[in-house]
Amino acid sequence: MPILGSFHHVHIISEDPEAAAEWYAGVFGAEITASVERRGARNVSLRLGEAALNIRGIRETDIIGQVDKDKPLGIHHFGFIVEDLEEMLRRIEEHGGKLAEPLLTGSTGNTVAFVAGPDGVIIELVQPPKE
């Protein structure tokens, strides 16, 4: 198989990568592991559990589309499994985030929330059913 392991990382472009990184740290307990200038933009690296998240600023050469209510092509969201969805939603609200869609129950019994984070990023939070 040509792919080794899981995703290596997710990379987000942000108008303010340090503020976005602080949001992920405050909400999800992410660890900010680096903040460096690279190829003309600030790059902040975070660790969220086993996941790697990189947030970079806008480069002079970037052509950035406008964020609007229409769903763009490409990646729609990324997701995390959480232990306590209610507590996570409270933390998100405290940090200025909000639900992007009403809560739902997935086909496997998971409780699912889609939330809006910084820069219009949609994050899916999945809480498995309690045993």
C-alpha cells in the first residue's frame, strides 16, 4: 500500500494564524509546538491528540477566495472524536465559536455537532454513544 499510516497533517490558511492557533489551544487543548516565519508567512504548528494541525498566514502570492455562505468545493470539514460533547460545545461558545448546524444523531448512534471555528473552518465533533 503506498500510503503509510493516517493523515500526516491538516493545513489551514488564516488571516491571523496565531489568533487561530490560540483558539484551537483554548477550545481543544491543542499544544502549540512551533511558530515560525516560512516562505513569506507565519506558520503555527499544533498537536491535537494524535492529530497535527498547521495554520499559516496569507502569502503575497496567494489568491484567496471570499468566505461566504456557499459551500466551496474541496474539503468541507475535519472531525474529532470527543468524550463530552456538551462540555466541548460550552468551551467553543466561550471562545466565540458556534454551532454551524443543529446537533444530530448519526447512523451508528454517535451524537454529532458541526461547529464554525476561525476563518470559516467547519469542525465535526463526534461523541460515541455512552455504554
